[in-house]
Amino acid sequence: MTGAGSRGNPPVPLTSRPPKGWARHGGLLFAVGLSVWVVAASQTAAPGALPGPLRDHVKAERIEVVTSIRGLPLGVRDGLQTLFASQTLDIAEPGAEFQRTDTSAGPKLPIRRLVAAGCSSDHCLVYYERGGSAQAWLIALFHWTPAATRFEWGGDARGGLATIEDVRKAVLSGMAAAPVTSW
């Protein structure tokens, strides 16, 4: 049985094999297609980036500086304790001693230390460093109201952010990467 030819070409048998070199060209086409897909995927929003509507909301909010753990709303402190999977709120005040490495001289010291925090009328941003064997700087964003608090987003950030405005800029610019596996 043969297929109909086009433009005067002789009919090609339907049971014939692909022309020589087809596998090589097919593999090349596959590689080119895969490369285009990878490039397109890499140009989309980074996984774990702050979602658009939440990003716009955080960008427009007026965030007031919080200078201590006790200055954070109780719901946010409870949320941090849950996030840390700890029996206590295991975080030191800004500038206080903490377990910077896993070989610290003070094993009773908290493993985390608050660096900067701030709250608006419905959100709190908390930036802290975590010591131990894998030192990290982390950001947690909580939706907060007097009735309820929920963790909304979190990410790894670089060290050296000094103010809550630096933290907000890192979150909005995508410099802080999510998801975080160890708080």
C-alpha cells in the first residue's frame, strides 16, 4: 500500500522506514525543542517568589519598625514558634548572643537571632539569622489580625540586610528565595 504523493513526487510506501539520518535529525530537533522550553521556563517568575497580588499589597503597605521580639504581636510570636517546631520561642533579641555555630560555648543560647522586623495593619515581616552548622538568614511573612495569624510566605535571604525596608526590598525584588525547609 502506498500513500499519495504530492507535487508530482512518487508515492511513498506507508510501511517504509524513515530516511537515513532521521534519528540524528530527530534527536537534534528534540534537543533544540528542549533547549527552547528550558529557556522559556527560566524566564517565568521564580518558584517560591511572592505571588503578584500579595507582592502588590506588601509593596503598598506602611510597615512600622518592630525593635524586639516582645514588640511583635502575640499571634506572630506563636506563628514563629510553630514555624520553628520548638517548645519555646527560640530566638534572641537583635544584637544579643546566640548560637552562631554548632560549636558555640553557650549551648543554652537560642539558635536564632532577630535582625529586623516590622508590622503593618495586617502583615508582619520578620528577618532573622539562624546559626548552627548551616548559618542562614531567613524571612517570614505573616498575615496578622487580632483574631487570627497565619504564615503566608517565607524565604532564604542574604545576610547583611539591616533595616525592615531592606528586607521588604529583598522580598519584592525576588532576592529572597522560597521554599525554606529548615526554619
